[in-house]
Amino acid sequence: MQRRTLLQTAAGLALAIPAIHRAKADTPGVTATEIKIGQSQSYSGPVSQYGNIGRTQTAFFKMINEQGGIGGRKINFMSLDDGYQPPKAVEQTRRLVEQEGVAFMFNSLGTATNSAVHRYLNQKKVPQLFVATGADKWSNPTEFPWTMGWQPSYRIEAQIYTKYILDLKPDAKIGIIYQNDDFGKDYVAGARDVLGAKFDSAVKVVSYEATDATIDSQLVTLQGAGIDTLIGGLAPKFAAMAIRKTFDMGWKPLFLMSNVSLSVGAVINPAGPEKAVGVISADFRKDAVDPTWKDDAGMNGWRAFMKQHMPDADISDNNYSYGYATSLTLMHVLKQCGNDLSRENVMRQAANMKDVENPILLPGIRINTSPTNFRPITQMQLQKWNGKSWELFGKVIGATPV
């Protein structure tokens, strides 16, 4: 299979995309000089730390414009705050589609917020591209052909954790604490995929709401039930709470934490790095604070971008590298589109990525899509927090067929 590689640095990326001389009259969001891209992002509210993703993408597209744009077109990236509130996400998305006339939506954040506009965008035939959420529901090209995720699904992640638990502790007493929405429920589904009929007798589940002040009572309940292995389908704020609380209770379960909450800057440091020692997670990206990547060409390209375009950012927050990696993926799709930036062709090319490398992804992990595969990334590698950084172990692991 031919391997396609995203540039190790973003410098000169605009020049790599063929010039586009004209747009069809029926190509929304595209003119001879501009391509308009929309996003609904959580710059405020309970997960405002994710706003750094949108900030990175804004800086990235500004850089592309300074280089000449995409085939001579400047990117007009309209990233609006929804506060992680579904009604606000609906309002902002409708504004972007109906008033601003964007070509497509890119990497809007949140399971509940994207769910609120999922059917609307598909009815309008507007690409809902590379949504910033790992809910498994985004891979459903039969019913929702205009929606595609980017990162490994939470269900795949939970499958990987459960396989690891069974190999290490076949008789583990497993507890799952999860956010009561599609995000959190995928962790329950992934564990059930692996455990099958044993799930009900082997697992105790508790949930919390995204609006809850704490999750202390749920953790106390799990400890009291004799749980010795904990899977956390937790958003960053609650992940930091869980790390602190389990440590302060003197409870030491084997703790496997959601991939979306492994950021050193957003989770580990607020929780206390010493309190997180031994926590296990999984990732598909290189961690900026891991010394393994200090001389890595791909990460050096990202660091150079950050130094020049976001010099005041805390690069220990992996939301910045996420924003960069997704932006590179979009550039790859737009390059494949050539002179046809219609919504139909943008979606067609997004579903035609073959063995694409990305400088932020771990070695051995590639991006692949097809008209029947809307899961661009399906592999991860386990890692453990050692007090200073995440330390990778084991091999790259893929999904369990369901």
C-alpha cells in the first residue's frame, strides 16, 4: 500500500496544494479567494481547557494564510464559543451554516454538543468533519454519511483497557465511573464488548453529570464495594478530582484513565503529579513532555510552530498538539480535493485516506479511512504516569470487532 506522509513541519504547506482557479457557483463557503470553515468550540464553561484546541487551529490557519493560503485561497476559520452547552452549539452551528455559509464544520468539540447538531448537519449535507470527540457513534456512514470522527473511539479505548486488565488481573473487581452521556457510556460498552456475559458479575458502574460539583460520593461507593481496578470515563476536571480523591482516601486501585484526560497541564498538574503515579492511560500521540521525543523531527516541527505562533502557551497541555495534528489532517484532505472543494468532494476525500502518517502520532499508527470506515485512527498504546511523564509500554493495540 502506498504510504502518504503529512509534512514533518507545517512550513511551506500552502505551496504543496495545487492552485485553484475558480469555484463552482454552487460550492457553499468557497470563492476565488476564500474558503470558509466553521467550528463550535468550548472556550468557556466546564471544559474550557479544550479551547486551546481551537486556539491552536486558529494560529495554524493564520500561518497557512501568511504562506499564501490553500491554492491561493485564504482560510476564513470561524470558531465560535458554545460553552459546552448543546443549545448554544445548535445556535452557533446554525449561524455558521445558514448565515455565514461555511463550506463545512471542522473539529467541533464535545459529544453532547455534536450530538445536538448531528442530524441537522446531515440533513443539510454539510460535512461534520473530524469531530473532537471519541464517541463511537461518529462512525456510521450508512445513516450519517456527512459525519466523521478523528481520534480512536472511547469504546475502542475501553476495549484496550479491559483486555489489559484481564491479562494482568483475571479476577479483578472492576469499577467504571463515567460521565452520563454518550462519551461516558462508550466506556461501559467497550468493557462489555470484551467481558461479554461476565460483565454484570465482574463490574460495578457509577455515573456523574457534567454539571456535578464533585464525584467524591461515587468514588467512596466504589471503594466501599471492594473495587480494586478502576476505569475512568472522565472529562479533565473530574479526572483531576478522581486522582486527588483516590490518593487522599488511601485507595490504590489499578487506575485506567480516559485518554481525553491525560494532559499534564490540564489534569496531572492540577491533581498533583505525585498523586497520579501509577495511573495508566493510552494514547495515539507523542507526549510533548516525554523525553523520548526530545529529538523527534515531527515533534520538533510542532515545537517550532508553537514557538513562533503561540509562544506563551504551556506545551505540556496536549490539547495544543491535538489541534496541530487535526489541522494537518485537514490540510491533507484539502490537498486531495484538488480543484473541487464542493462539500461532496471534501467528504469523499476525507473517506479516502490511505496509510497516512502524521508527525504527532506514535510510530506505527496510521490514518486510514474508506467509504465504509469512518474511524481514521483505531490504534493506541498503553502508558503509565511515573511522576514526571507518561511512560509508554507494550505494543500498539487495535480495536476488537463488535
